[in-house]
Amino acid sequence: MDWRALFFPPLVERDQGLYRQGQLALGVAKAGVLVAAGIGVIAFGQWYLMGAVYLALAAFLGWRQWQDRRSFGPLGRPLVRVRDGVAFFSLPSRLVPRQVEVVLQEVKALTLQGDAFRRVFVFERRHGEATRFTTAYGVHDERVVAFLRQQMPPKVRLVLTEPSAALGPSGHDRQS
């Protein structure tokens, strides 16, 4: 088994979304380590407050996994999902899950700026302000972009803007 697969599990495409494989097992493992650390600190170190903090963090992670499973189904929180006219993007966060949901009925174009490690998504609306957010999908970036090309409705134009070279021309647009 490759070490990268442990930290960057492959994406699986199901239910009109991209999911990280093994999210539940990883969440349970994290909570298990925190429970073991909390019990160990309380039993052997007699630092009751620190042990209580570890146990509270484990309980929070367990609750978050349960909420994701209840909200999104057995695969957990999707990385990206386009379903029922709504695009859902899960954003990286430390403890509290963050997400962006965009109703595609009002969107005329999606512009992807930057590279895999700092991708800016700009949803240009027919009327009103654009929705803009920044995220980094890293090794999964190409897969996410290909998924968006495949799943976006035909009326939403997808524009991929490559990052400009430091001293070169200002970049170019590629229509999809």
C-alpha cells in the first residue's frame, strides 16, 4: 500500500458526487486515538483536565461523523457534488466543516482560476454578485475539474484560466 493513499485516498464517483474513500474509517481512527490518549492521560498521568479535553475532542469528531452520515448518506460528506441544480463544494477546515452551495439556475459561467494548490472558483450569476471562494484540491484537482466539466449543466459555461508565468504573458483562457 502506498503511503500517499493513506493520506490522500482515491476519489470515488457516486450519486452525482466525488467522495473520499474511507472517510468513516479515518474519522473513527482519529476518534479512537483521542479516546486512548484521553484515557491514558487520566489513568497514568492524572491530568484530568487534559484527558477530558481529549475525550471531548473525540466526542466532537464522532458527532461530526454522525452528522455527515445523517446529512449526506453512508459515503459521508462529498468533496464535490452537482445534484438537483445545486453545486456543493466541501472546503478544507480544521474542526468545523465548511461548505459552499450554489444554485445553478442563476449561474451563467463558472471560472476556475489558479492552479491545483490555490484554485479560485468564481460562479458568475446572470443578475447580482458572483459567488467566489478559494480552495486547494492538490492531487485531486484534475479529477475535480474533469468531474465539473462532465456534471455542469450545458447552460453553465466552464472557463479554465491557467496561472500566469511570473515574468511572462498574463495567461490565457481555455473554453470547455
